Amino acid sequence: MTTAVKKVEPKTFQVRAPILANGTMRDFYVETDHFRFGVVSVSPTYPDGRPRGEEELHYHPEEDHAFLVLQGRARFSFQDRPDVVVSPWEGIFLPREFVYAFVVEGDEGLVMLRASGLNKPLPSDKLSGYGTPLERLDPEGKPLERDLFPRKDPLETVLGAFFPG
């Protein structure tokens, strides 16, 4: 079976992300059948005060990805090694099948660039600009059902602030 590939043209884009007081958002500037590049914005905490992020240990069986922190700090946790805190202009590469989680470290909103390579093609009908969630599995290999970036999550920017300012 052949997967239909959407023809993708070169394009320019501007990195601009809201600094969130509440919520989480992800937008992809570039998305092809084997590659994604975009931004993730995460407010510091949930309403109950817990740090916000992808706090459940998980892995992606079909996706290598890297994060570059632009603003704030992210604490990455792993199944088999000490936590790592990534600060502005530092990054982390996570190969497919590597178990991790991350949360915002501190009280400043987090803005990260996210790039990923896909092991098998994403069908053209799944290319959305928003990013169709790829399979996320818990450390035992069971699917995680919760969408970490629900569109219904109310986004509240900090006084209309954006990165870069």
C-alpha cells in the first residue's frame, strides 16, 4: 500500500508564540509526511498549583524529536537517569522509544521550539498545521489517551505578551 504524500512547497515563517498564563498550545510552522517543526507554549502551573507540561512518562515509537528552550525552563524526567533542567538557548534530543516527561521549572511560562523526524510517513490527510497527535505510549507500551494540547483548553496570554517581545 502506498501512502499519498502531500506536495509541500518551500515557505517562510516567523517564530511567534503567546506567553501563556493558563493553558498549553502547540503549533507547527512546517509539517510534512516525515518532518515537523513548530513551537510549544506552556503556562507554569495548573490551577491547583502543580507544574504543567507533559508530566506523564511516555515515549513516541515513530518519532525522534528535539526541543530548544526559548523562554523559561523545562525539567525533563526520565525512567532510568537523573532529571535534566533545560534553560533558554539550550536543547535536548529525544530519540524515538526514549521514555521521558517534562514540566515547567519555575514560575515563568515556557516557550520551546520542537522539531521532529517521523520514522514512517504521516498520511497527507493528517497534516493539519496543528499537528495530529502521534502515538504516545506509557513505559509499559500502553497508549496514553489524554491529549496534552486540547484545543478546548482556554488559552490566556499574559497581557497579550508574545515571544519574542
